[in-house]
Amino acid sequence: MKKLINLVLIFVAVAVLVVAAVEFKRLHAAAKTNHDATVAVLKRNAAMKAQIDILNPASSQPMGASADASAKILAKDKADLKKREQSDAQQKEKMDALKKWMVESVRDNSELALRHYASLRSRVEIEIEPFRRVQHLSKEQSEALAEVMFQQKLRNDDAMRAVQLKQLSREDADAISQLAFDEFTSNAKAALGDDLYEKFSAYQLQRPAWDFVGTYGGEMSRVDTPLSVEQASQLVDAIVNACPVIHGTKGSVVIVDFGLTKVDWSAVDAAAVNFLTPEQMNYLKNVTVGYVLSRQYQELNNALQKLGQ
């Protein structure tokens, strides 16, 4: 009996040892798993921190280092700004010197002066040509208008050259320009009469539209579908009627808030279809005319502005 009890006790002891060994092995495996998991988490955190440091280097630096970096960036920006200002000042100095040289050359060289005045007169002829043709001015009226405009531009040009040579103040130049404008008004009315002069004043305020139509007409001539004078005049009217215009005068300066940037081109098309040929309409609607006054650019810009609202 005693032997049986001893055998049972031995068997129980062995069983306990086996169970203990199994539990110890399980606990060891669990601890290793937890350790591996902890190591993996730490590695992931380290990788994420590295990525954050790459995206925001300042966050990985101590506060003092970040402040130093900001100070260096600010100092560099100030240095770059100073360089740009110096470069702009140098460029302006060069341009002023070039203008002065050109002014002095015209003053001191009679041949250059004659060419300069011929250029001024040519610009006057180009400026009044559409008005002359639309209003059917006589030869005498055209010559008189060109002459009084040339005299006005000549007075203004001489005043501006004197300002550039520091021989005249800006205020005195403005007074001369006002006097030239008053004389032009009086002489132009005498040459054209009050009715035609009012039409010429309106024509000057419509110059951006005339410039656009002039460019368009020139391109149409290159494709063998030129505009007539009547078509050009009607197209200018269509553009002016389709564009909010604020204009007036301030002394001798004509104010035209009219850059063709707010033209309702659908309204222009609706009017133009009555006097342009199909080929001319297609060109007007689908081909870029110039680059500053391009209706296609304006339509794109307007569409982008609406998207941004």
C-alpha cells in the first residue's frame, strides 16, 4: 500500500513538472512575441519620425536650431531683396542715361531731329486715317487736322524732353501740355467745325476698339477677305456698345477706362453677323487677333474667374 502511495506521489510530481514546463514554454513564447511586437512598433515610429523630419526639418531640430535657421532664411531674403533693389536701381539708371542720350542726340543732331519730327508726323497721319476715311474728310480738313495734332504732339514732346534734361519742372511741363491741348481744341474746331470735332473726340475715346479692328482688318487682308471702311466702323460700334466704357477728360489728358477686357463678345457676334461675311465671322470668333486684346484670352480669363468665385 505504501509503495502504491509513493508511486502515485511520484506520478503527480512528474505531471506537475510537465505542466510547469509547458506553461513556462508558453510564457516564454508570449514574452518573445510581445518583445517582437514592441520592437516592430518602435521601428515603425522611428520610420514615421524620419519621414516627418524630412517633410519638416525644423521639427527635428531643437528650438534654438530652428530659430537660427529662421534667422538665416530671413537674412538671406533681406540680402536677395537688397540685390534686386540694387539691380533695379542700376537698370533705371541705365534707362535714364539712354533716354537722356537720345534726347540730347535729337537736340544736337539736326538730321536726327528731322527724322524724329517726321516720325511724330507719321504717327499723327496713322492715328487720324480711320476717322478721315469714315467721315470722308476733305483734303484740306485732313491736312489741317493733322497739322494741329502734330503741333500739339510737338509741344508735348518738347516739354517732356526738357523735363528729362532737367531744364523744366513737371508742373511747368503739365502747364505747357494744357496750353497745347487748349490750342489744339480751338484750332481743330476751326478746321472741322463743332459737329465733326465732337465726332473726332468720340473717335479718340474709341481708339482701343479701333486698334483691335485695325489689327483684325490687317489679318483679314492677308487671307484675301479684307474689311471695308463701313465694316470696320460698324465693328467698332459693335465693340463699343458691348463694352462698359467710362471715359472723360482731365485737363489735356483723355481718360479711357477701356482695355477691351470686359467686352461681351457674344453681343459683338450677334451684331457683326449682320455686316460681316461668314469667313470674316469665323475668323473673328475663332482666330486670336493680336495677343493683348485677344478675345479668346479674355473669355478664358473670365471663365477662370467664375470658377474661382
